[in-house]
Amino acid sequence: MDVEFNDAIKNLPQNIITILKTAPEEIKKNAKEIKFRLGRKIAITSFIKTHFLNKILLKEEIEEIFKSICGYSIHSHAEEIKKGFITLKGGHRAGICGTAVYENNILKNIKDISSINLRIARQVLNASETILENLKENIGNLLIVGPPASGKTTILKDIAKNLTNKSVAIIDTRGEIAASFYGNPQNDVGNADVFDFFNREDGIIFAIRTMNPEYIICDEIGDESDINAIKMCVGTGVKLIATAHGENIKELKKRKIIEKILKTNAFSNIAILEGKKNPCKINSIIKVGEIF
């Protein structure tokens, strides 16, 4: 019986848990997501394939799943719901799809939930081993690049865990690195201080002012607004470890904002991941000076 799978589904209604447990053991062992869609079969997705269970979900069942993952206290999760997901104990995350409710062009709520995507948290042991072996003491000022589901965030978690004797701050903009549950990190990120749901600029400023970090870790840089925050790291001597979307160096070079970010001198090395078919595997490590 897969421990992570069982831990992820324990917050669901009992009748749904019973149905999910009928899935083949090999499917549960490799599952990364469980998708509940109104009027369609439950889908369990792995890195290899999608397995459908013979259960079509009704509106009231989707509503019950939603209430259950909220601990039957939807109001207490209002801020998370506005961001589109709910973090569960154990680091699992339920993404939400439905009808947006706006007030004065500001998203206030999501109603009429039609789909829920339960992402199963799996800590991959030694995910950062290749990077650490190659860079050793030069692990700081590193940009990890790969497409979605290539293992970028998983590697960040493992790096944080391996820097446990250093002063590390995690700017967890989307709550995916530490997966904090009421302030308590559910993923093993060593002794890192976690700035949960801060935007990058505020998080970096707060971290530098309050925690005196040697390293700052953050996920998914690539916006114009990130540049000031990144320059602040450079100006204070803090080493930055971050991720960015990209299939390869050729694609990365086409993105002007990435060129601007790399020219801040915040990064010395870029680790390119192989992709979602081979998650957490390093294709190459390149010096930034070789690109720009």
C-alpha cells in the first residue's frame, strides 16, 4: 500500500476513499495527481499514463469532496481558495476549478466548483545529488531550468534540506516548496525559514532584514517585477537559488526578461533538466557567461 497515496486521500469523503483504494497498486505507487471532474470519471495520473476509475462524479459528490478537503470549514480557507488551491497536511495540494467571482476587478471567490486536482506530495530522496556533486560550495547563484513537471521544485526542496547547516530563507510564493500547513512545513526543507505566500520582492526584503540568510531559495522567476528583488540579493551578497520555466538554453535565450535577470549577475550557473519523462535528472550545467 503506497504511503503517500493513502496520506493524500485521507481528507476525502469515505465513499471516495473506498473507490480510490480499488485502483491497482502499481497505479497508486506511481500516482502524482488525482483529478475529480464533474460528470466524468475519476482520473489517477502518473508520469507514465492516466488510469480512469469506473466512477462518474455527480455535482453533490464534487461539492462534498470540496467541503471535505476544506475540513468542512470553507470560510477558514477563503484566502487559499482565491489563489486557486488548498494545501493539505502532508504537503498535498488540491487545485480548484470553477466560476470566478470578481468585485471591482479583484478575484474574491471561486464558486460552482467543477474540477479538483489533488496533487500528491512525494519527497524524492537525493533529488539534488548531481547538482551538489558538481557545484559543491558553488551551489549558490544557481538557476534551475526545465519544463513543467520536470522536477524543478522537488530539487529546490532537496537543496534546502541539504543546506540545513546554513542560514536559508525560502520565499514560497505559491506555497509549493515547503507546503506549510498553518505555518508548519510539511516538506522536509531542513532548518530553512519559510516566507509563505509573500511576493518575491517583499519576501526577499523581509528575509534580508529579519533572518540574515546566506541563501535565498525561490521558485518560478521570470517576471519584470522579479528584477528588483533579484538585484537586492546581489547588492547584499546573499546567494540566490531559483527556478525558471524553459525547455532548453535555446528557448531560454529567446526570453528577454530572462536575459535581463541573468545580466543582474545573480546567477553563475544554469542547470538544465531533462524533462517530465525523466524528472529531477540533470541534462547539463552551464556557466551563465557561456550564454550571454
